[in-house]
Amino acid sequence: MNGNPKPDIRSLSRKELDEFLCSIGEKPFRTKQISDWLWKKGCRSYEGMTNLSLSLRNQLDGSFSFHIMRELHRQVSRDGTVKLGYLLYDGVVIESVLIPADERTTACISSQAGCALGCTFCATGLLGFNRNLTAAELVDQVWNLNEVSHQLHRIPLSNIVLMGMGEPLLNYPQVMRAIDLITATEGMGISPQRITLSTVGIPKMIRQLADDQVKAHLALSLHAATDAARDRIIPYNKQYPVPELVSALRYYHKKTGKRFTIEYLLLKGINDSPGDARSLLEFCRNFPVKINLIEYNPVEGVDFQRSGIKKMKEFRDILESHNLVVNIRQSRGKDINAACGQLAGRTRDEEREM
Ligand code: SF4
């Protein structure tokens, strides 16, 4: 581990950068100059910031660093999905995924290294929690995947989903800061409507999202609509059972007026019966939603099996017969363990030494 005590300059908000520059006697226009270097030109060192004085560059260097992430490995799936492993400055490894589809590319990024919530179907959950990612590390993933999108598809990123490793709402301050940086006009200028925050359902933080009027789209990884079924696959549900989640989501809808997406992974014999579909119907009576039924991808060391396609369609039909909007999603990148629930940030020692 080669920890660096200086914060990454790219994790500062515009206000914090303003305050720092003011504290060393610099003029306010410097904030824009530095932001342009960081966010428009992708500058990753102070030497390159040629319109700043040497003295200012030295002062910046004395206070802030660049925690550069290094690409460790890149795997390309038969369906074009690309999984990238990144080595962070302190030796931690994370994974991000680029998913191409119909003239669009979606970046699936990680918000934490590992995850504390231990969902029993998820490869990241098996790892346990390592640490929260900083806003700069979140933005770096977006930046890098945007480059990969240009390289491979000649288009910029169309969408960003926080569905990689970790629970974004348990890293709320850094995730919000990253969204600000990604969406700011002096940042990457990506519309918040193109960002999806995916959560397993942290009631207190869902209320916080509503209070903060966060514009990103919300996706709830529900996976089961009763406590009995949900407790088996999402241990965190025992602390905050389904009625508390419903109450927080009602609050969210009332305060924002927004519809959200329910992600539902179909696991054979666990949550895929007609009774489970009816429980989901009951759950959905509380607010307007769109439902994605997701096919399960095998995870090493985990016993679950995916539901058959016939079962998935039966499940969908029950929901659709009550006028719910339902899509069946086939996971992308499953041959390279890049699909939903498969990210584990594993790397071989020789890759680290590259
Ligand atoms: S599904 Fe999400 S919340 Fe659950 S263990 Fe995996 S990364 Fe964490």
C-alpha cells in the first residue's frame, strides 16, 4: 500500500476549490481555468496546466495530488461488453463495465471496493467491504469508460449506471459529489437524466435522495417483495424490512413525483413463483414503477440457479395482466463475469506488477 495523505484535487467541489484559491490569494477566475484542465481536457498533472503560474502549480502540488487509477485488465465479451479492472493508488482493485447497445454505450461503475451488505447471490457481496471510493475515483471510471467508448465505438458514453461493486447510498457524500462533477457544465456536462443510481434499498438514504431532489434516476434492486423471501437473499433486509422500504419509497415518490425502476433477479425456486409475482404486484400498488426482470448469472461459490425462460415469461405475464410495464433483461457480458452481480475485482498478482 502506498497511501497518499494529500486529497485528490478532482474530489474538490467548485466551492472548495474556490475557497482554497482564495485562501492563497488567487483570483476567482483560476477556478474555471483549473476546472477546464481537469474536466474538459482531462489533465492529470499540474505541469500540463500551462496558463497557471509556476508558483500556483507548486502550491497546488503541495496540497493536492492525483490518485491515478491504472487499467489492470480488459476483457471483451462475445456480445461486445467490456469489463475493465482498475488498480487504485492504494493497491485496491475495482471493476467497471462498458455495455454497447444500438448506437448507445452505458458505463456501469463501482461506488465501493467490495460491499458490506453480503447479498447471497452477489460476487461483490462475497468479498466483504474494503473501502468507499472517492468522488475522483468514481469520475475517473466514467472518464476512462468514455475514452474506451470513443476508441471502440466512436461515440461518447450515453448513460451511466451505478450498479457495479458496492451500495452507492452507503457512500452518499462521494457519490453525490461525483454526480455533481459528472453533470456540471464546467465538468463533464452529462445530463443527470442519463444517470441511474441503483440501491438495494436503504430507507433513510432514499428519503435523503428525495429531500436533496437528486435528479438521477432511481433503480431499486428489490429481488423479492416479502420479508420471508428477501431475508434469504438480502441479509440487510432484516434490519430494514419491506414495510420500511415501502414507506421510504412512498415518501420519495410523493416528494419528487418520479417513477423508479424495480430490478428483480429471478432465482429458481426462491422468488419466481406465481405467489412471488403477486407479492410484487402488491408492492407495486404503492407507487408508479417500471419493472426489469433479470436473468441470474452464475457466481462461483454460490448455489442459486436461474429461472427458466418459460418461468420468467409466466412471471412477466402475471405482472403485465395488471398493466405493469415489464421488461425481461438478459444480462450482458456473462461469459467474462461482467454481468449483474458478477463483479468481484479479482486480479492475479502478476497483473498488479505490470
Ligand atoms: S447486490 Fe449490491 S448491495 Fe448486494 S452485495 Fe452486491 S454490491 Fe452489495
